[in-house]
Amino acid sequence: MSQWTSHGLPERMDGLSFVDVGCWEGDICAEAVARGAASVLGIDYCTSPDLERTLSTSSFDFIQLDLLSEKALQLPEFDIVHSAGVLYHVENPLSFLYRLRKLCRFGGSIYVETTVAIGPTQEPVMLFHPRDSFDANPSNWWSPNEPCLIAMIEEVGLLDIEVTSRPECPSETKDFTMSRICVRGRVANTPTSISQKMLPRRPSYMPIAAGKGSRRPGGQP
Ligand SMILES: C[S@@+](CC[C@H](N)C(=O)[O-])C[C@H]1O[C@@H](n2cnc3c(N)ncnc32)[C@H](O)[C@@H]1O
């Protein structure tokens, strides 16, 4: 089954704009063009001869960019935002999800495919992979379990969250094992869905004695 189908992306893309974040060789972008998308953009901070080849035979645009860079804030909004195999490569997955959300217009959909940790708990947890402990790749940092991924996606303000590709192994195991998952969420039609954790902070969230060492035993700063 192609990545497109297994991630649950729409059969037809006519009239829709599409962005693939971490597009690598650009295959998903080329598929979006072939499925009739009105505009297609690939973003990646790397390029490769494979990407050059795909770009020469398809009609999508490519921007070499780190999604977490300040420049990325200038990108337009898209109907469908897709990112596969990137969440575990970023140091701050929640910031990455906020950036995906920023790329998506109200009413649009975001698809996030990632590694998922299957383990002994249904509490939201994120497994940290120090050094090159996961797949001998030092650029692999994090694997959320499914409840954690869904909670983070809710936190950035997505609705109607749905798992479009679920790991085949059991949902709970004695030790942590790794699998893959793809989740889709919709950006609400109003800005009110933005996380309550975003600034401005309200006075009620701050201790009266803030800055006077109130959090330390004995009041010592
Ligand atoms: C494991 S590859 C996945 C490629 C492809 N999406 C797939 O599913 O086969 C991760 C890709 O994400 C890119 N990437 C990682 N972090 C990124 C970031 N912050 N901004 C843009 N691209 C990023 C990498 O350069 C790499 O091409």
C-alpha cells in the first residue's frame, strides 16, 4: 500500500492546496499533484539528487527550510498539511506540532505520521532516545505513545482527531517497543481553539509571591 493510502489522505485533491513537511525525495508531493491538487509545496531542510529528479518530472514547489525557523512563519496556509517521519527528529515535538498548525487554514486537516512507543501504560508518555539508542540514529529523539501523541495534537488545538494508520501490534506491552502511527486532526473554524496554555498568562496562573522564592521550602530564593 502506498504511503498516501496508508496515511488516509484523500483520494482526490482537486482544488486543494497541500504541503508536505520533511518531504525528502518529494514522492508524496508528486502524488498530490497527480491527484489534482491546485498547489503543492514540499519543505525540507535537506535536498538530495532524488528530490532533484522528482522536481524535474513534477510541478510542485520546494523550499529548503527548517520548519522551526523564524522564516517558516512567513509561509502561507494550506488546506492539507502532511508530515511523515519528522516528529521524532525534532528536539521539541510540541513546538513542531504548533508550527504544523500554523501552516493549516481554519477548517483544514493535518496528518502526522511518526514512530509510536507501545508500552506498559496508557498514560501519556514520551520515550526519550538518548545518543543513538533508537535505530543507531542520533537524530532520533522522541517517540510518544498513542495517548501522548493525541494529547499533544489536542493541545495545539486540533479537533476530530482520528488514527488513520494504527500499529498492528497490541496497544499495551510489558516493555516498550516501537511501531508507526498516523493521526489526522482538523483545525477548528474559529481561533478560540488555540491552547489555553498560550500567552498571555493570566494573573490567576501566577503565584502572588512570584519571584520571591515562593516555590522553595522555607522561602529561600
Ligand atoms: C525520516 S525522513 C522522512 C522523509 C519522508 N517524509 C518519508 O516519510 O519517507 C525526515 C525528513 O524530515 C526532514 N526534517 C527533519 N526536521 C525538519 C525540520 N525541522 N524542518 C524541515 N525538515 C525537517 C529531514 O531532512 C528528512 O528529509
